[in-house]
Amino acid sequence: MKKEPRYYQSYHIHLLNGEVIETSEAYDLPVEKGLVGRFGKADDNEIFEIGDAISGFSYIPKRSILFISTGDVKEGWC
């Protein structure tokens, strides 16, 4: 079975303390289901879980996020 390429949008989450956390999600994920859509609808007390089972998770309260910027679109395989 041939593997199909997938594309991922990377994001940089800029925190109030100056830290920047990089994450990514499927490029074809609808905006309202992705990080930016969830961030826009979240209240200040919502906690965002960022990461994966291999590299681990970070739990970030929305009130600690200064802004989110987009990065590159990268190709991966599944």
C-alpha cells in the first residue's frame, strides 16, 4: 500500500513570559476545529493541550498566550 503525503501547518504560540512553543496540525483541518478557531472561541480560563504522545504535552491557559503566528506548511507521510 502506497503512503500518501500529508501537509501540516505549523504554528508558533507566543507566551507572555517570552517563551515560544511550536506545534502543528493537519493543513486541511477546518479553521473552526483547529488551534486558531478554538483560541478565538475560548474564554481566558480554558486550557490548551499542545503536543503529542512522543514529544509530550504542554498545558497552556489561554490567558498566558500573547498571540499565535503561523509558520511553514510542511509535508509529512502517513
